[in-house]
Amino acid sequence: MQAWRVHRNGEPSEVMRLEEVDRPTPGEGQLLLKVRAANINFPDALLCRGQYQVRPPLPFTPGVEVCGETEDGRRVIANPALPNGGLAEYVVADAAAVLPAPDALDDAEAAALHIGYQTGWFGLHRRAALKEGETLLVHAAAGGVGSAAVQLGKAAGARVIGVVGGAEKAAVARELGCDVVIDRRTDDIVAAVKEATGGRGADVVYDPVGGDAYAKSAKCVAFEGRIVVVGFASGDIPAPALNHALVKNYSIMGLHWGLYATKDPGAIGRCHQTLTDYAAKGLIKPLISDRVAFKDAAGAVQRVADGTTTGRLVVVPDGAGR
């Protein structure tokens, strides 16, 4: 079979190579899946660079999230076991962690559902306890992670403020349902949030960016607000001033969704059922900006690494999805 492999760390477009490899053999408790679609996540770029918290042995295949087909024809969502990731024709995955793909979503949409929306749901509900009527501030609102949080915030009855970079992404955020859109390139984020909330600030902040985005969030979070730290797409890991959190009475919450697989795996299944119900009702639908042919996967990972994309890029065998 064909698979994209990384033999040395570096930029995805430089180190990813399409090769002929043996089809993986499932071990005990694993399933062999034919890949129908592979969603590209920012961690795939970090894996190529050798900067992710997990460093699989070289050579490895990136791709942490797929929609696949079992040998008996079921459509499922899975996180392939590294070092043999999802940018391949076949993968193996732990049977206990495989989830049914929602009927309401096509292959590309199903491939983009799992990590981003699970992270959003756990961040907003299990960690921040977002309530109906509260104000949610989402950074990178037009991106893959941010767009999921916007949709989940709206589904929860929150008022959503989206922060984006540029007019094109601002238009996408409005289409997603953001009540207020702030362009960080032209607007003062802190002043805009305070104006939109009558001076109160955001009750919940969802931050996959870090760096300056976090610094601005701390200046416009509400009394008893919650800042959910999801990642550091900016490459800058902030050092919070805890005295500031004390005097303003807000909480800083970390979210590493992957820990739930070992600490509370049942919660992942319950969340997936909620997300499936949301998809059936049309409350959520992954924003797929491009369905990429398998031969173009390295360039697509590079685009995600460069931060130039909106929504999700999904690699599909024929470039089209189901």
C-alpha cells in the first residue's frame, strides 16, 4: 500500500515522502481499517517538526484522525496508532476506541469530527461549565479547532465572539454564527470585547493560540470568568501572572483531551453520542475548506503548519469524499 512517511524532522513539505510499504497487521484487540478520509490536525505538523509531546520513532506516518471502513463494511472514526498514522491507505486502530461515524456526516466531515469537537465539548462543558446566555470568546474562530468551539457554543445557547485574522476569515466566522467578529489585524481585541459585553468581559475564553491571544484574554475576561487553554498554535507559550488571576477572580484551565482516553474513556463515548445527536439535528457540521487528493497530502500539512487555512483540510483517496 501507499503511505506518507517522515524519515527526518523538519517542515512537512520537505520531510514527507510518499512510499510503498507493507499493509499493517492488526494485533490483539485491534482492527484493520481502509482509510476513507484523513483529517489534518496541527499536531501532524508538530509531529513532522519533532515538536509534539509524543515523538514516534522515525520513520513514521502522520495522521492522528481518520474516517475508515472496517473489514465488515462499517464506517467508523478512529485515532490510528502511531507510528503508523492515517495518511496511508490502511491503518490499524484499537477496537475499543473506534466510534461509529455519524450518518449525518460524509467521510471528510466525519474524519474532522472527533478530536476538534471532543476537545471543544470537554473544554466548554466539562472544564468551563459554559452556561446558556454566557458570553464565549473564541480565538482563531475560523480555524479547525475554533470553528468547532463556535458551533458548540451556539448549540449551548451562548453568545459567541470570534477573533480572526483578516477579512476572509471574518466572513467565515460570521457564516459559522458568531454574534460578534473581531479582526485582530485591525481591531483592538480588549476594547471590542468590553464594548460587546457592556464592560463585563467574556465569561469563557477558548484559546488554542496562546501568546498574545492569551495576554489579551486576561485583560477582557469577566468576573469569575474561565480561560480554557487548549494549545499554542502561535508557537508562544505564555507565562500567566497568577496575581492577576487572583485580583480579577478568574480561572485558568488546561485541557489535554487525550488524557481522557486513559483517565475516563467512558466520557469520550458519551461525548461522541452527544456530538452525533448534534450532527443529526444540524447543530454542528465540520467546516471543510478543502478535500485534498492523497498525492497532495504533504502540501496540505504544510498549509496547516503555516496557519493559512480556514476550517479543515481533509485528505481523501480520490479527492472528493463520500
